[in-house]
Amino acid sequence: MTNLNKAVATLQSEYSRLQREMERVGKALSALGGANGSRRGRRILSKEARERIAEAQRQRWAKVRKAKQSK
């Protein structure tokens, strides 16, 4: 029975140590902005990037319209 008590005590101390470690990890993650790298706010794009995106979208819509006309 003494061995069982020692095993339980060892497991409890390890559990406490791991809880403290997880708390430190959680603090580090929150300082870095979260575990998933989520960002707040909007991305800032250059004028050229917005123009490229807009042109690509216009081309996609033109392709859809062309496919719709040929049906």
C-alpha cells in the first residue's frame, strides 16, 4: 500500500507541475496573440495589390458570364 501512496503522491506532484507549465505556456501564447495566429483588424494592401485583386475578380466574373451565354 505504501508503494501505491508514493505513486499517487508522485502523480499529484507531476500534475501540479504540468498545470503550472501549462499556465506559463498560456501566458506566452496570449502575449504572442493567440494559438492560432489570429489577427485583429484589416490587412493593409497597396494600391497595386488592390488593383490586381480587382482585375482578377473582373476576369473571373467575365468567365462566368461567358459560360452562361454559351448555354
